Amino acid sequence: ETCFKSIAWSNVFKVGALKSEGGNPKKKLRDIQKQENKKEGNAFEEEITALQPDVAIFSTGPSYDKYIEDLLDRSVKDVDPKHLKKGVDPDHLKIKEIEGLDILAFRTYHFQASYYSNDRFEQVVDYICDRVN
């Protein structure tokens, strides 16, 4: 509450499978959305620009790195260790940075993933808040 005053939510892919089928779009549906995204500019990046966020968080996990890179035409990279608090292991934190959006942008595991204990989740939030501030 003290770090994020407002939040906007948007999925990487706007159309997915039924929840009973796993929820994530199959290849054909992903390909259609990637093609439509780039028809006139870059709709995904324009959505982020229009929202004017201080930070963008992609709560998706590493399996979506290639889709984020393709849709935004940006690289998903390891965070710079100089931004980590002493003793925090970036491999333990499991957070990546998306460069070149003119805002801070990160990819984390999905916040509901079993990987995130309360302690790990708090470390991710602390890291992002430290970078925003």
C-alpha cells in the first residue's frame, strides 16, 4: 500500500483458452495476437505508454520471456546486482528487467505461483519499491 498507489492490470495475451483447458492461449491463438499486435505500430507497447505507469510488472514467469520480448521488441535480462540489497541472491529473487521502455519494467514469477513464499514475495516487492523510490 505504501509503494503502489494505483494498479492497472492487463494480460500479455488478451485472448486465452478456457480455464478448463489451462487458460493460456495455444500457439495458433498466440501467433494471431502477435501478428495483430504489430499491424500498426505496437499495440502492447502503446497500451503501456497510454497508462503512463511508474513501473510495469509482468507477473508471468520465465516461460513468457520470449513472448514479452517478441511483443515489445525488448530484451528480458537479469537485474543489475548493484540494485540488490546486500545478501540478496538474484537467482533466489527470480526477477528480470525489461529494458528500453522508458520506465522501470520487470518480469517476475506469477504472484500466485507456489514458488513465492511470503518471504520471497516480500523480497520481490521490496526490490521493486526500492527501484521505484
